[in-house]
Amino acid sequence: MSQYVFHCEDCNKEFTQALHISDMEKGSAVTCPHCGSKRVNQLVSAFSAVTSKKS
């Protein structure tokens, strides 16, 4: 599962939600955990990858 960051347009809060990539492709409705609104936008977030190679 991947972590996605969202911003709620109604309560103006950001939240993180773990979703499967397939759920995001289907366009599954994400609900704000603070106010219950469905007016949310996905934000661009940074990520890091762990590898076995040393630089």
C-alpha cells in the first residue's frame, strides 16, 4: 500500500491515507477524516526508496 497526502477543501486540513494503487486508479472516493467531506484534492508528496546498494 502507498501513502497518499490529501487536502480537504471544506476544513482546510491535510491528511494521509494508505491506499492500494488500484484503488487510486479506480477513482475511489476519499473522505476527510476530520469533517467527512468528499471535496478533497491529492497533493504531491515526497517519497524515499530503500535499496540494498550503498552509494
